[in-house]
Amino acid sequence: MANSWFPQWQKKSAVTENGLIAPDETLPMGQTLILGLQHAVAMFGATVLMPLLMGLDPNLAILVSGIGTLLFFIVTGGRVPSYLGSSAAFVGVVIAVTGFNGQGLNPNLSLALGGVIACGLLYTLIGFVVMKAGTRWIEKLMPPVVTGAVVMAIGLNLAPIAVHSVSASAFDSWMAVMTVLCIGVVAVFTRGMVQRLLILIGLIVAWAIYMLLTNGLGLGKPVDFTLLSQAPWFGLPRTTAPAFDIQAVVLIAPVAIILVAENLGHIKAVAGMTGRNLDPYMGRAFAGDGLATMLSGAMGGSGVTTYAENIGVMAVTKVYSTLAFVAAAAFALILGFSPKFGALIHTIPGPVIGGASIVVFGLIAVAGARIWVQNRVDFSQNGNLIMVATTLVLGAGDFALRIGQFTLGGIGTATFGAIILNAILRQRGAVQVEKQVVRQDN
């Protein structure tokens, strides 16, 4: 590990053939700003959509993503290239805690914010432990079979919410279907950066079709641009004070498990692409992400996580310079201080957001299966089968457990159930394997 907290960035004129720009290297300022803008565009779709699904102010979400990225940069000493954006892992638990119906701003947001702060605190503490003890204990407690099951259970738990949000009328339902088709067409028939922004581009196309059918042809509820015309170009975003409720804290805090798994996987991926050993900075990365999540929750924003979208941009450009993310954060700060931008986002119709949420929640579920495939999880083992089967039904069925006045919802029971079942069944399986080996030796 280097003696100084920050590296001495070496300036390169361009990416050499078959080479790359390493995290401690940088391009000239003009190219760095352009790359920063590209990273800001890449994070934009999910960082705006996730707050909308939870009823948060998208302006504030963009602002705290920029602040969080700068905080992460400082805590990691500029050693780990990552952008921190709104995490999809919080959507289900925030909706469960607040009872949000999917329209407008969340009136019960304060309840969830205390849980987001608690999650960030737990995540930060895990980071400090990793600094001292390394990451092996995490990989034992949460192997891929567990993290994949929990991620899939969260996606399945959200499915009824997405469907109910677009069931008010036949027109709303058909517009949701149209939004899904638009996103699908962009995902399959486009390439490059447009394809990487498939949710955002598909949503914009569906939004245009909705306006044509409503504002133009008089079908359904028209889009109202009154607030957009009245909003100023520059101003402070809306903040919300957190409230601490034990039930909300216990339900939301375990999301730290998902954030740890995401961050661990992302850092391993970047390390593999750059040929750099980033394990010494893993604990710093967890602590930086945890502190950024606490700061976001304190201001009224969602929990944040490292973004795979930006890792994709780095893989394409071969530029891993951490200074590019400082530039991306600067662009996010500019957008965050524009109420006009926030008002524009709020003109997106409910059925269009509902259609996008169907795709996003489905992608969350599929991400769990991808974890299994990438890590070659062995489902011939009965312990894995029982744990995964139970976890998915607990999450999808929203199985709740009552303990006195406290209720643990489906996502909570799925998360704790996966960890506990895996620990019990894995130990039993290990004993059986050991006995079989002894018999074979005899």
C-alpha cells in the first residue's frame, strides 16, 4: 500500500494500443471532463428512476449521489474507481415501511430514512471490520448462493407492487405494456451508449407516446407542465428529516448485506480488468459507501451503491482514472441544484413509471440468477435447494413474522432466513461429506 493517502496521478495523453488508463493515471483535463459527463449520463437513468419508485425527490437523489461519490473518493484515497448512485436494493424495504403507492412524493419518507441511516452505519462498521480482518468472513457468511437468493427474493417481493400501480384503468395497463415494449426494443435493437441507457431511453419514448395519446388525442390523463413552467432554474432541493422507528430500522438495515455483496463484486471486477490488487482498499470502499448512505439518508435521499453501469463505461473506454468520477460528481451537483430538472422528472406519467418498474423489478430478480450462474452455484446439493426455495417463497409471498409489537416483513424474513438456513444446512452438509470421505478411506 502506498505511503500517502492519495496517489500521485500520472498524466497520459491517450489510451495506448491494447493498454488502459489505470486508477492512479489521468488524461488531460478536457478529456477527463468528457469522460466524467459520460459517467454522469450512465448513472442518470437508475439514479433518477429508483427515487421515483420510492417517492423521493430526484433532484436530491442526484445531488447526494454526487456528494456521496466525492466522499467515497476521499475515503478510498482516490484508489477505487466507482460512482455511487441510488440503490435498487432499498426500493422494496422503503415501500414496505412507508406504504408508498407509487405516485408523487412519499408522505411517510421520514420513517424509511432512519432505517437508511442505520443501514449505512452497519455497512460502515462492516468496512472497519474488513480493514482489520479482510473479506474472507464475508464470503463464508454470504456465499453467492445466499446473495443470489436474497437479491431474487427482493425482485419477486416487488412484483405485486409494480402490477398494482398500473391497474387503475385499462388505459394505464396498456401504457405500462407499451413502456415495457419500448424498453425491450431499445435493449435489443440499439447499440453503444443508447443500449446502456435502455431504461431511460425506453421511458422517454414511452413518455412521448403517452403525451401523444393524452395531450394530443384526449385519451387518459394529460401530462401537466404547470409545475415545470413555474420551477426556477437554480435552487436548493427538498430535504426531509429522518425519524427512527425500530421496526423500520430492523427491516432496512440488513440491506447492508446486499450492498456489501455488490461492492465486493464490483471491486473484484475492476481489479480483474485493471490488473491491480484492490483488496487492501476493500474496507475503505465499504466504509466510504456506508458513510455516503448515512449522509444521503440524513438529507432525505436513498441509500447509495457502486454502479455496474459505470463499470461498463470503464470497460468500453479502458479509462479507470478515479479523477473521471470527480468530474462526474461535479456534473451531478450541477443537476441537483436545478428545481427545473426535478419538475421535469415529475411530469413522467404514473403508468409509464409503473411499466418501467415492472422491468426494473424483474431485472433485480434476474440479477440474483446471474449471481448463481457466474459463480457456478451447485444446485445438486440439497442444502442449497432447500435454502433457495424457502427464501424465494418467503420473499415473493411477503411472509411476515410477528414478535410482540414488532413485525418482520417478507424481505426481512427472506434475508435472515437465507443466512441462517445456509449456516445450518452448510454445516450439516460439511459433516456428511466428511463422514463419506472417512468411509471411503476405510
